[in-house]
Amino acid sequence: MFVRASILLFLFSCNVSFAGLFDDAQAREQIELLNKQIQEVEARIGSMEETLKNQAILELYSQIEAFKIELGKLHGQIEILSEENKLLKKQQKDFYIDLDGRLRQVEPASRDTPISLDSPLHAPLPATAVTAGASPVAQPTDMSERDTYNTSYNLFKEGDYSGAIAQFENFLKRYPTSNLAPGATYWIGNAYYALRDFKAAISTQQKVVEHYPNSSKAPDAMLNIASSQLEMAEVPAAKKILQNLITKYPNSEAAEKAKRRLASLK
């Protein structure tokens, strides 16, 4: 607008000067010429303004479209994270429900009552469940052995997972062929899981499956391996373990849980 006003002022001054120098006919001719030039200049200015306006609108539109794309991506990421969070919460809830059920099975009637030898956890293992290289006949479980095991297990129940791991490992060193060795190894794996050391949990539970395949703890160990793999987002590996668990121990309670878990992963 400033440029337009300056041009008009300049041309108006020129009109007045020309009018004084020439006669009326020449003055009118010059005025008409100047008016035509003014119109051309105004047209050019208008065209420039329209071009600039269109460019600004296009840039704004492009920015809006880019924002829409980014917003769509963020919405998608939020939905994915939400679903993953739900899955993790469900897996964690299932694990602790399973853990609570197992604890109830092995808990004594009171804190002062020792765990009975008739408990499923302490039932003697078949000869095929003994560690490779050990005597085919399982050693009897004496009072000192049970006390050591119970002390380790109580640490686990109290939430002292690091202490439980140390005590159970000491138990396995002292009683490597004990009937309680599968349970000790299994609870070490569960303690690692509770500490969220999933690699150590997997490695420990694999020992249960490999060394004590006929133990009642073997299917539960495989279930814990799958839970650890899911925590590490290794979904295909977890599915494979769950399928192997169902095939290898079809009549176990862990197999039923594995079926439900596989269904939730589809």
C-alpha cells in the first residue's frame, strides 16, 4: 500500500507538471497515458498480492496436512502402547494368581507348623527325574535338609528374593540329589522373575525342564519361561514354549493355563 501511494503521488505530480507545460490536448493525452500506466502498475501489484496470498494458503494447508499425519501416527502409537500395557497387566496378574495358588498348596497350616513330607512340593521324584550323573535312587529328605529348604522358601514368601536365591543355591550345593532339588531350582527361577531378571529366570527354569522333566515343576517352569519371554516382548518364542508345554504335558494344570494364554495372544 505504501508503494502504491508513492506511485500515485508521483504520477499525480507528473500530471500537474505536464498540464502546465503543454496545451489541453497534449495534457489530456499525457494524463490518459499516465492513467493507463497506473492501472497496469495496480494490476501488477494486485497479481503479486494474490500470488503471495495463494502461496501462504498453500503453505498453511501443507502444514495442517503434515500435522494431521503426525497426529494419526501418535494416535496409532498410543493405541499400540495401550494394548501392550493391558497385555502386560494381564500377564502379571495371571502370574501372581498362579503363584498365589501354588503358595497356598505348599503353605503350612500355620507359621509354626513345618511343611509336611506329604506335600505335593515335597513328594519323592521318580528315578528318571534325578540329575544326570546322580545315583538312580533319590536320597531321603532328613530334618536338616527340610529345615534348610523351608528357610529358603520362607525368604521367598517374605519378598526377600535375593536372599531366597542365595539360600536355595546353597541348598542345591549341599543337597544336589535331593527330592527337593526341582522345587529349589524352580523357586530360584520365580525369584529371578520377581526381580524382573527375565534372562536369569528363563535360564534357571530351563534347568528344571532339562534336569527334572518328570517333576511336577517342569510344566510350571515352562509356563514361567513363556511369561518371562512375553515380558521381554519375545512373543513368537513364548508361543512356541506354550505349544510345547501343551504337547509335552497335556494333562497338567499348566497346560490349561497355556491354552488360555495362547488364546489371548492371537
